Amino acid sequence: MNEKRLEAFEKMLAAVQNEYDDILVKMENMKADGKVKTVTYQQMMSRKMTYQNMLSLYGIYGLVENEKGIE
């Protein structure tokens, strides 16, 4: 049971980190295109903050080795 939970956690953590990184790339591309005032960019900002908070919580509880990508 514990191994399955750990495996599930590791998958979830990887998914959160990948999604966060993907959001950062998309936001940088939109910024380069001058689209920072669009609704889509604002939605990306909201998603970025959500994932950033999740990664910060993982860090607070010592569940990640480093907080890569968190500003």
C-alpha cells in the first residue's frame, strides 16, 4: 500500500512540475508576442500561481529536493 501511494505521489509531483514548466514557457511566448493583457495570459497567470503554491507546499513539507522553477 505505501509503495503504491509513494508511486502515485511521485507521478503527481512530476505532473505538477511539468505543468508548471509548460505554463512558464507558454507565458514567455505570449509575453514575447505582446499578449500580456489578454484573458488567456491572465488565466495562465492564475494557473501558474496555483501550481507555484502547490510546489511551495511540497517544499515546506520536505517532499521535494529543490524548488526548481519556483520564483
